[in-house]
Amino acid sequence: MTRRGLVIFLLLLVGAVLSTWALWSQRDRDTRSSAASNRPDYTLHDFELTVLDEQGQEAFTLKAPRMDRDPRAKTLDIATPLFVIPPKAGSKATPWEVRSQTGWVSEKGDEVRLRGDVKALSNNADGKPVSIATDHLNVFPDDKRATSTAKVTVTQPGFILNGQGLEADLDAKRIILQSDVKARYDRSVR
């Protein structure tokens, strides 16, 4: 091989090595940046969403200023949500309106986790208001039930219950506080 041929061969070899190195280093950087970013596959702003159960009936309606969908887990993260949970078909109960600072909805929409200053409001069979206040609440819209392990305050006209933990049947407006229950009659709450 001539001297000129050897120089061309070495230049081509160096170019191939540099090109391969550049491609591999870029590939690693793209993999790291895509793995590090947990970008939602879509975001909604100032929206209202109605979720249906398996029978095609309304499970809940959601209103919020922002919602992000996690593409891997297929869950929803929501800022300051308002959930309206209707009673079961044929029930005379009124819908529950549940607000919180943040919300999370499972992939199938069968579990809602509410966190931060949670307030749930409805009316009982007599038309009197019932409210639940807690720091976190898990709602199961298909079963029309809610649970919590945090401190809970239940208020009805003239009556306030405080306790730890909650099991609630949202249709029947039956609320059970789990422990450390204290009741107080309050004439100012009507």
C-alpha cells in the first residue's frame, strides 16, 4: 500500500471511530433525559370531565384548573379538584361535592385519592347538610364509599363528631369514625 493510500485509510478509520463515538454518546444522553423526565402525555386546563362506570352510568364528574396524565401508570394528577359523586341510580340521596388541594385518579377510575384540606358536602335524607373535613380521603366511586386514616370532623346541624379514621357509605350517608371519637352538641351549627 502506498503512503497516500495509508493516510486516506487512517483518516477514514478515525472518522468512523469519531462518528460511532458521537452516535453512542448522543444515544446515552437521549436515554437519560427521557428516563429522567416524567412528562405527562397530555395536560388539561380549566376542564370538566365525566367518568362512566362499567355499566355506562356516571361514576363521578371532575372539575379542575389542571390535570396531568402519567403515560406509564395511566393515572391522573389533579390540582384543586372538585369531584361530584352522584348517588346510585334510584337513590333519593343528593350528590356529594368533594374538594381538596390535590387529587389522584387510578387507571380505571375506580379509586380517587384526595389530599390536603379535603371537604365533602351533601344533604342527608331530611335535606339537612352533612360535611366531612379531613386531611386525606380515599373515594371509591363505583362502590359509593370513602375511607380515611387521618383525623376527621363530621358536621351536621347541631352536631359535631371528631375522630380518627373513617368508613363512609356515601349513598346511605352512613359515616363510621374508627377511633378516638368525640361528639359535641353545638346549637350554633344549624
